[in-house]
Amino acid sequence: QVQLVESGGGLVQSGGSLRLSCAASGGIFSVYHMSWYRQAPGKERELVATITNNGGSTNYADSVKGRFTISRDNAKNTVYLQASSMKPEDTAVYYCNAVSVPGWYSSQRTYWGQGTQVTVSS
């Protein structure tokens, strides 16, 4: 069982920056692809960014490309989301997600954190 704990959310002005962290425990961090999702009030949860288990590949939603950077430190069991040039539309609860590498376990494992609130003021 993997536990994910997000931190680093808060209130930031438009154009500002935040660094979100997600600390994992209880599993083998390096066999999980990690993602950040977000959910704004009244909207569906959307994928923000993904990083592969070894950090070799990343993908971003078009809405954050060039402004957000996902990274991970497998020695610290932590994934990060550096958000820059933030906009009011980035306001949401940000969730950390872990999905096991296909074939590592007999069935795929998925875990979610509890979320951290990010509010961008205009």
C-alpha cells in the first residue's frame, strides 16, 4: 500500500510561482509512473503532467506546457510540480497520482493523494 502526501499548495498572485511536492511511502517508488492532476470547482479532474518511473519522459497538458515542470527524486521518494507564470485558471485542488509500471505487479496498482489547494489571485 502506497501513501501519497502532497504539500506546497497555497495562495499565489497571478504571474507567481509555487512548488508542489508529493512524498510517497509504503512501496517501491521507482516502479511507479507519477502524475499530477487537478480539479477546479464544478469541473472534472484533469491530468496536468506525468513523469515515467525513471524520470526519462514527461508529458504535459497543453494548458500548462511551458509553465509547469514535473520532476522526481527517486532517492527521496518524492515527485514535484514547479508551477510558474501562474494564472487564475490554475486555481484547483492538485492531486498526486501513482500508477505501477505495467507488468511489475500481477495487476496494475493506482494510488491517490488527498490533494492540496492552489489558489491564484488576479
